[in-house]
Amino acid sequence: MDVRPFWLAGRPETGEAELTVTNPHDGEVVAICSVPSAEQVEQAVAAAEAVRKEAAALPVHVRADALAHVARRIAERADEIATLISRENGKPVLWARGEVNRAISTFRFAAEETRRYSGQVQRLDTDAGGAGRVAYITRVPRGPVLAITPFNFPLNLVAHKVAPAIAVGTPVIVKPAPATPVSSLVLGEILAETALPQGMFSVLPVPNERASTLVEDPRLPVVSFTGSGPVGYALLDRVPRKHVTLELGGNAAAVVLADADLDWAASRVAVFANYQAGQSCIAVQRVIVEDGVYDDFVARLLPAVAALVTGDPADEKTQVGPLVSEEAAERVQQWVDEAVAAGGRVLAGGTREGATVAPTVLADVPADAKAYREEVFGPVMVLQRVADVEAAFAAVNDSVYGLQAGVFTRSLDVAFRANRELEVGGVIIGDVPSYRADQMPYGGVKQSGVGREGLRSAMDDFTYEKTMVLTGLTL
């Protein structure tokens, strides 16, 4: 098997070490990737620093055309890339195709935002002291971005960092998850086809234990991290003077109220507690159901969960595949067992075979159990019966996390109440918390992170506002 090169300042390079990527489903070797040496990492950072002024001065059309090219090329290679995602991640090809389509949209949205992202003029003669003055306000790149990305969306979560960096004209260095570097290396191939200057991007599959060198390097003033909370906050504590954005985890709640369409709610909760094998920070974990419809909802939910197809991720019919590793599956199984030992009941699933955990439904789980309090990151949901809307919203907020919540209701008043009261970054009315449109602001509160993704929001995060005042004008 040929060794895949990494991308150093826009050029394919190889190092002395190698990383073997395997399929979580069957252990098949997917790829052997070259790992950059410390010297090569230094070269990548130096190149990003050297090109930062050229990158910032790139004409808008050059940046927009590069992003549009990436969108087109991903679309042309969609089947190939979806297969790679499925094989390196264990994600069913059904969901891998969805990820590819989202990445296409992410780069397309970035191209569109690049053309719209311009300065504004503000008259200052609203006060006598500002007579003859106008402010011209622009946004300026903070500097090269270090993008640290997770395994669960190995293409689109990379896109959400690379695309806004290119859009605002700043170099970006990607450090992909060691378990799933192949998708980002393919993205590097496509970026290399553009007219972007060398040094504008690097993709460096270094081990996690070597990431601190990149994190602490002063030439990378922006760190954009997606991953687990403990790692993210440790990173933030390490570089408090850098501009750090964190997209962290959650234990997302879906609230089912008495006026909900129960068939729709049950079908959506069943799928989106288990899609990506639950390895999504907005996968449904807590299902909070109003007492009057609890039994009816559960009677609809359990058949919907049982109908999910679990198995080989390469099979077109598979909806639930393995977790990213057997170790991850063992940890999920342990949390389920702990919840049961503490008094919880298994209504469905609760078993594991290798890296695959059966779609699991738990009830009567104590509020201090890990499966309720922490982020399971596996195909496990916990049911909770509540008396009314007030109790439901209090239950959602009874969490250190606050990424997104879903509320199944037909009431417009309740929808706006949810938006007022729920302590989360996004409220999805009439659907699961797992809904995300790639152009919308996305991020959490409390221990779910700081900053926002979504193209325009990330572009703002990667830049700062700069004001020029023109004086002595006749307005």
C-alpha cells in the first residue's frame, strides 16, 4: 500500500514516521499516512507566518474562486470521499454521503460569504465633534489559524475551519484526529489545485502528544478546536493570550411535550440518538417527555429503535455502525452498566459486539449517572418523565453543557418560551437537537464551548474589527 503524503505549505511531503489507519468495523487497513517530523512542522508554521501578509492581500475573487473550486471538486469526487470517510471512521456510507454533501455546501457558502464580506461606512457627523468625518470599518485577519479537528466528521468539521480561514485571507494549519486523517489529506489534494499561494495551508497528521508545540507557537495566534471538553479547556488554559474558539461536547436533550406529533418525534429521536453511532455532540442523549404522553411516546419509540439497521457501514441499508474504536465502545458499555447498577432499566439494546454498541434506550437512570450527566458519545439515550413544560425546561438546563436542544411542540408561545429560557446555543423547534445548517451560527454555552462556527460567524472569529477615520470631508 502506498504511503499517503501530508501537505506542507501546499506541497505533498513525507516524513520518517508512518501512521496506519484502520476500519473500526473489521480492522482492515484503510491507509498508511506519513507523519511529519518536528522540523517539517516548523517549516509549515514558518511558511504560514511568511505568507500571512500575502494571504491577507489576496483579491476577493481569488479567495472566492478557490473555495468554489473546492466545492466543485468535492462534488466530483463525492463517491470516493464518502467511501473513505466510511472506511476510516466506521460511519455508515448513508451518513458519509450526507457529510460529503454538507462539506460541498460549506465551501460553497464560504465562497458566497467571501464576496459579501466587505467594509462598512459610518457617518460620524451625528455629533458636532464629528463634522466632516467618516469611519470606514473593516475586518482584518488575526493571523494564521491552527485548526484541531475531531474524528466524528473528518471532512466537514475540517471544512468549517479551513473554509472561513481562506475566506478571510489567512493561512491555516490543520491537525486532524489521528484516527481519521485521510479525509483531510484528500482535502489537501484539492486545495493544492487552486491558485492559493504556497504556505496558505498545511495538513499535518501529528500525534496528539505533539500538538502542544503547535498550540503554544506564537506565530499561530488563533486556535480553533473541536473535541472533548477536558482537552479543549486544558488548551485554553495553556494559551490564555491567544484567540481560542472551542466547539466542545454536550448531552443534548429532546423535549417531547403533550401537543407534539408523537410519531414524528419518536422516529426522529430514534434515528438521531443513534446516527453516527451517537458520535455527534448534538446526538440526542436525554429524552425529556411530558407525563401525559410518556407511555404513548415510549410505545412508539421502541419499535422505531428496533427497526434501525445495525451492521456493516459499507452496506447501503446500515443506519448504525461501529464506534471509532473498540476502546470507545467498551467505555460506552461501561457507562450503560453503571447506570443499570444504579437503578436504571434497559428498554432496548444494552449490548456490545466488538466496536459496535446496540442502539440503547435507558429509563429510570439516576441524575448523577455518567450516562445522564456526561456526554455518552455513543448510541445511548436516557428517558426522563416530567410533569409539565416548566419541569421539562428545568431538566434541560440541569446540565453543565449547553450546545443545542430540540423541543417537539406545536405551540408558538412555547417555542418562544423555549428560546427565552433554555440555556443553550441553539433551540430547534419541532425537531431533534441534532439539526444543523452549515451556514447558521453554531456553538454552545456553559461547558459546551466558546465562539461560533457557521461561515460568517467563524469569519468574524478569525478577524478583528479595524476602524479608519477620514477627516475633512464635505458630506
